[in-house]
Amino acid sequence: MITIIAAVADNNALGKDNQLIWHLPADLKRFKQVTLGHHIIMGRKTFESLGKPLPNRTTIIITRNKNYKQEGCIVVNSLTEAIEAAKSDENPYILGGAEIYKQALEIADKLDLTLVHKSFEADAFFPEIDPLIWKVVERTDCKADEKNKFDYSFVTFLRA
């Protein structure tokens, strides 16, 4: 099972200037819960926006730069190589960025999305989700509160 995990705004926005646009502690907590102990696959820019490998996860970085090295991480040059490097994990997670999501949408089995119910100015966007390919199997709607500034939903899609 290959899972794409992302937080996506109403207009499919993911981020701007290689940063998240919003801060939703509930999303970060859920992200940590579901990815702990797993391989996490991401592009180099996404990794650099995090700044370091995330604890208790195996970090796989995809980059075109054949000389790129990052201590404590597995570095590969394609999504195919990343999936191969994660084959010991029954459920690796793909963390982005936008180009990696676009490629991964072709091979993923599951989408684990936090839908942020607002549109944002952005320069990175999640690809369109085809309802003929992806079916919602679980959804939890949450209201904004003192910690989470926006309404949001945790939505799980499976390939139809």
C-alpha cells in the first residue's frame, strides 16, 4: 500500500516559497501519528523545508542531483527508486512536493488528505483528484478552534 499524505486547500494549494501556508496543529499531530515507524518519501525541496530527518521514520529524498547527500537519509534519483528503497515497509508515505505528488498519483493506492476549507495564494498545488479513480472511504470534518485557525477535514481516498 503506497499512501500519499498531504494538506490541501480548497484551491488545491499546498504551499508558497517552499513553506506551508497555514498552521494546523491537529493536522501535524495526525501526520505524526500515521507516519511514525514508516518510510517517508519526499523531494529534496520538501526535505529542505523540514530541515532535518523526522524522528522515528526512514527518510527517502528524491533529487536529480546525483551528488546530493544527507546524513541519516536515503537519497535516490527517481520515484521508482524511492519505492524500491521503501519495499521493506508495507505502507510508505509520499510527502510531496507538487511534482512528486503528480508522479505518485499514478501509482498510489491511498490518499490521506487534510482538506483545509479555505483558498490560499500559493505557488505549489496538489493535482486534481479524479472521482472516477478515487473514492472517499472515510471523512472526519472539524471546525476551527483556538488552536486550528481554519475548518478542515481528514479524508481518506482509495483507488476505485
